[in-house]
Amino acid sequence: MSTSKRRKKIREEENLLFSNPNTPNTLDPKTADAIGFGLGELALDIAAADSEFQAIEAISIQNIVPNILQPRYAVPHTLTNRFQVEAKNMVDIFKHWIEEIQIEMSLSGRHDEFDLEAHLLGKDTDRSKDAYEVEDKAIPAITNNSGASFEKSFMKIVDLAASIRRDGLSNPVSLVRHDNLYEIETGERRWIAYHLLYWQFGEDDLLPSQQKRNWSRIPARVVREIDVWRQASENNARDNLNAISRARQLALLLMDLHGWDKFIPFNEFENEQDFYAQVADGEQWRIPRGQGERLLNAMGFSNASQLRQYRRLLRLSSDDWQQGDDEDISEGELRKRLKSHQNLANRSLSTNESDPVKKLAKDASNWRTKLRQEMSTTDQKTRVELRNLITEEITELQNMIDELDNV
């Protein structure tokens, strides 16, 4: 991809403001103050013309926290399994990300250093060295490497950061305020890109235009609450979510339609996929009447079969789920894997259905799952009754353990 096309892609997918100018107006003081923190010309023009939007203000990137229910994961699972994505960990995440890239490069026979600064400053790098060759030069075949590419995922952030440094931030992030902290509604990648620019250039970055930029604060609009439908609209406008991210997005919208009080909260699950899998059963969690068209529109789907296809991905194994997310595996390929695993599971169940211990283990797992769902939807009185029931079961199970030990 040429440099100009790559820049255009970054602007369109990550750094483009979606809005409709109205009547001319002067810049709000907060918006004007955000200029020194990287607000781009496009955003300034729209802010000046649009009187309906909230003022754009510069918020410290250290006071911003990601939304744990953001459908798209910007950082590979290998790193999020080691570091929580939060301001205090961003430098460590970047350093380990680059270490993984260096290992990846070495294994592929590339022994040069990953030059982050050159990428951010727009200097020639190993990926641009062939850009000056004549057009009729033979083009080598492109081979796909197996496994997740740390370089590919990191370059999405680096290219966005370089675009922001060069052209300014045209699409401010949207945040929800919680006391002294702000939670990201939209714009997690832009926030990460600002952390990368702050790590590399600090608070007094001199641009080629001789303007100075302070990357410690990011232009933002503060909204009243997280809106999963607004998130979906922005994600759909960019149209670059991978299959796993789309499955997460669909699950969030389904939960919102049925009511959040019916589901176990995210932080009670050890595996993030298990949270979304709560709506994997299409019989139990049908699309409410009158909401089908709204859901199709929000997801950017053309027919209802796509809703069913992406809902099936919620049943993937955890390994396929993480690999599919990190490697941007297509929905069709992931469904093939799911079908293959289901066939193996059915054969295994048929072989083991005469094993009483495995059958009891399966029944116990189903009972616990049903109990968790009841715990999340009942009133206080019923919760007390459920607690007593669980206590009685624990006592009975302990008695059974004692009996087994005495046999």
C-alpha cells in the first residue's frame, strides 16, 4: 500500500470526525484550549460550525480509563494477559510489545532494530525502502505467516499516532466522567496513540511546522453515559472491526435490549469471552419484537442470517476466540473451526455418556450455570433463599466426601 493510501486509510478509519455542520459559530473556549493538545484543522472547522455538539476540552490521558466492554481489543491478548490496559501500565505495554516484535522479526530472519521513532516521524523504514523502485520491477509473491503478528497490531497504533502528530486529531474521543476519572466511550486506540506520542515526545514536541504540541492531554467530548448503540454506530462507520469484535458488539447490543440486570457483570468472569457468551443461546435470548431492523442497522448487516452467524462465534473455544481476535481471522473460518470442535465434542459425548462421573460433572456444571443466572436476576429475599440452598448443598457434598473417604 502506498504512503498516500495508507495515510488516507488511517484518516478514514480512525481519525475522521462523523458529524453534520450547522450554523457558523465561534469556537468555545474549551475547544480553543484543546488546539495546543493536537486538535486537527478538520475538527476545528466542524466545532466552529456546529453549535449542537458539546465543547471539546483537553483531558489528561492519565485520568482516562478504558471501557472494559469496548468490543475491539487494541492490545494483543498475550499482553493483556500480563498487563491491565491502564495509564500507569502503558509504557510497560509498549516496551514488551516492541520486545515481542523484535523476537518476531528475528524468527523471520530480519535482524534489524524496530525503529519506532522513524515510523512516528515519517522517515524511511524497512517497509518503505521499496517504494522508490520502478513500477515494472518484478513483485515477489506475498506469503502469509502463521500466528499472531505483534508488528501488524502495533503498527495500527503507530500509524494512527503518526497521523495525529502530522495532521492533528480530527476525531476527539468521547468520555464519561466518574468523579476524577473519565471512562472511554469511543476512541480507545486514539487514547493509546496519545500515550505512545507522550512516551516518545513528551509535553513539548516541536512539529515540522514549528508548532508545539503537548501529548499529555487529549481533546475529548464528555457525554453523560456510555451508549453501546453510539459505540456501534462509530464502529460501523469505520467498518474495520474483526469477526470477534463484531461478536462482542452484537452481544452487548443484545444484552442492552434484554436489560443489563439479567446478566452477570463482566468483572465476575475470569475469561472475558464467558461474559459475552451469556447471550449465545438464541432460543433463550431471542431478538425482541420490533428490534430486528435496529439491530441490523447498528451492526451494519444486510440480513438476519448474519446475526445468527456472529452469535454462533460466542460459543468458540477460548483459544480460537483469542487467536481469532489477535489474527483477525474471518467469521467464515471461525465458524468452520466451531463446527469441527462441535463434531468432536458430540463424538466424545457419545463415547462417554455411559461414564457416570463425567455425566454427573456435566450435570453439576449446568446446575451452577443456571444458578448463576438466577442469582443475577432475583430480589433480595430470593437471594437469601438461594444462599441457604447453596449452603445446604455444600454441607451435603462435604458429607459425601467423608463417606467416600471412609469406604
